[in-house]
Amino acid sequence: MLKVEIDEGSGFCFGVTTAIRKTEEELAKSDTLYCLGDIVHNGRECERLKQLGLNTIDHEEFARLKNTKVLLRAHGEPPRTYELAKQNNIELIDATCPVVLRLQKRIKQEFDTPNPEGREKQIVIFGKNGHAEVLGLVGQTNGQAIIIENLEEAEKLDFSKDIRLYSQTTKSLDEFRQIVAYIQEHISPNATFQYYDTICRQVANRMPDIRKFAARHDLVFFVCGHKSSNGKILFQECLKVNPNSYQIDRPEEIDRKLLEGVQSIGICGATSTPKWLMEACRETILSYS
């Protein structure tokens, strides 16, 4: 008999859960609400909230709004967004994740604190270029922070200058440690290096758990939106232990041929994957068997 298991540890993290709850509360009071950017990197959940009245806008549209309410998603925003809201009488419903908010404050404090003896300081962020969270972090430094996406880019840093290293909250802890080790080896004796492990443990702790989950099934469907940063990382963890793992965005992407001769199927997802979507995938699989 076919066994289909949903990973209990998968699904929305605390920050996303809070943002969705705030959205639903606001929409219960009014027919419409603006959100600056996709509230979560999952197309199916964005569509569900759109049906409830959530209007997703970009920064250009935001700049033209006046006298209304706008929700800020969990990823956080640069200071300029708050300045514009004040100028245009926009009431912000701030759903920035507390972990991201703390990181923004730390980076801003670092940027505002002069380096001893007037030495030049590089604020470096390990993160995905153009990612919403990273844009908010770089905004704390007036755009002066250096973004590195991998070890190869870390190798191009100026090791004769002081380095302060931070990380996007959803990056790989192993990659971050490799970058730290490389900088420690290459930093000039006349420069200083300080690093801050700012990776969210709700994401980092999922990696060993998702590896165990994927290893105990014949076939794994990883349900995740294509824009999800931590989704890409977690799916790679599944693949490492179970090559019979497939990333899907919705139940319709499930290939029936993959189910032939399989006895155990695991369904898991990213911190941006709603539980209802994983359950819909399970129902689809059971309907095929």
C-alpha cells in the first residue's frame, strides 16, 4: 500500500506566518490592501490572498500612492521606503520578520560607527543579489555594502581593509562557514575581520531534518515557489541524500509516471510553502494511486 507523508517541519516559518496573519486580519476589516512585493515567494499562496483582496505592488507604484495602507512583508525594506510612506501619508503595516529587523539594526549600527584610527571598513553581506531582504540590508548602508553570493566572490574582496561580514538570514550555514574560513586565512595582518552569523536557525535547523526525511522515502516531492531562496537550498539538501527528489510548484506538476513501483512518497517544502499546498499535493498523489 502506498504511503504518502508530509514533513511536519516544512511550511511557513514564524516570520511568514506572522505576515500572513496580519494580512488576513487587515483584509477582514476592508476589501482591499496593498502589499509591497510578493508577500511570500509562493505563487499559489499569493494567488489565494489576491482572491481575498490583496493587491501586490512594486516600488514604482508605491511611490505614487497616497493616503492609504500598505503592508511590508517579512523580508524587510530599506529606510527609503519608510521615508516615502511618511511623505505620502501611507500607513504601514510592518510585518518585517523580527530576525531580519534585528539584522538591519546591527548593520545600520555598524555603518554609523566610525572605524578606530580612521581605517577603511568594508561591510560585506553574504546573500543573493537583488533579493528583497538583501536590498533592505544594503539600504542600511546607503548602498555601500558589498554583496557576495559565494566563495568565489569572497576571494575578490580587498583583504588589506577591515571586513565586517553578515549574512542574509536564509543562506546556507555551511557556505557561510567556508567564507569565514577563507577570509580568516587571507586577511592582512594590518586589517581586522569580524563576522556575525545572522542565519535564521528556523531555516538552518531544517537542513539536517529535511535530509533525514528525504532519506526515508523512495520518492520525494519538494513543493516550493521558483523565487524562494531557502527553497533552492533545502531542495539541494533533499537531492544530496535522495536523487529521486523533484521540485514542484503545484499539484498539477506531479508526473504520474514517477509514482510507478513506488511504495513511500515524502512531501516537503520551504519556509514559504503553505501547508494547504502540500496537502493538495498529497490528495493528488492518492487520487492517482
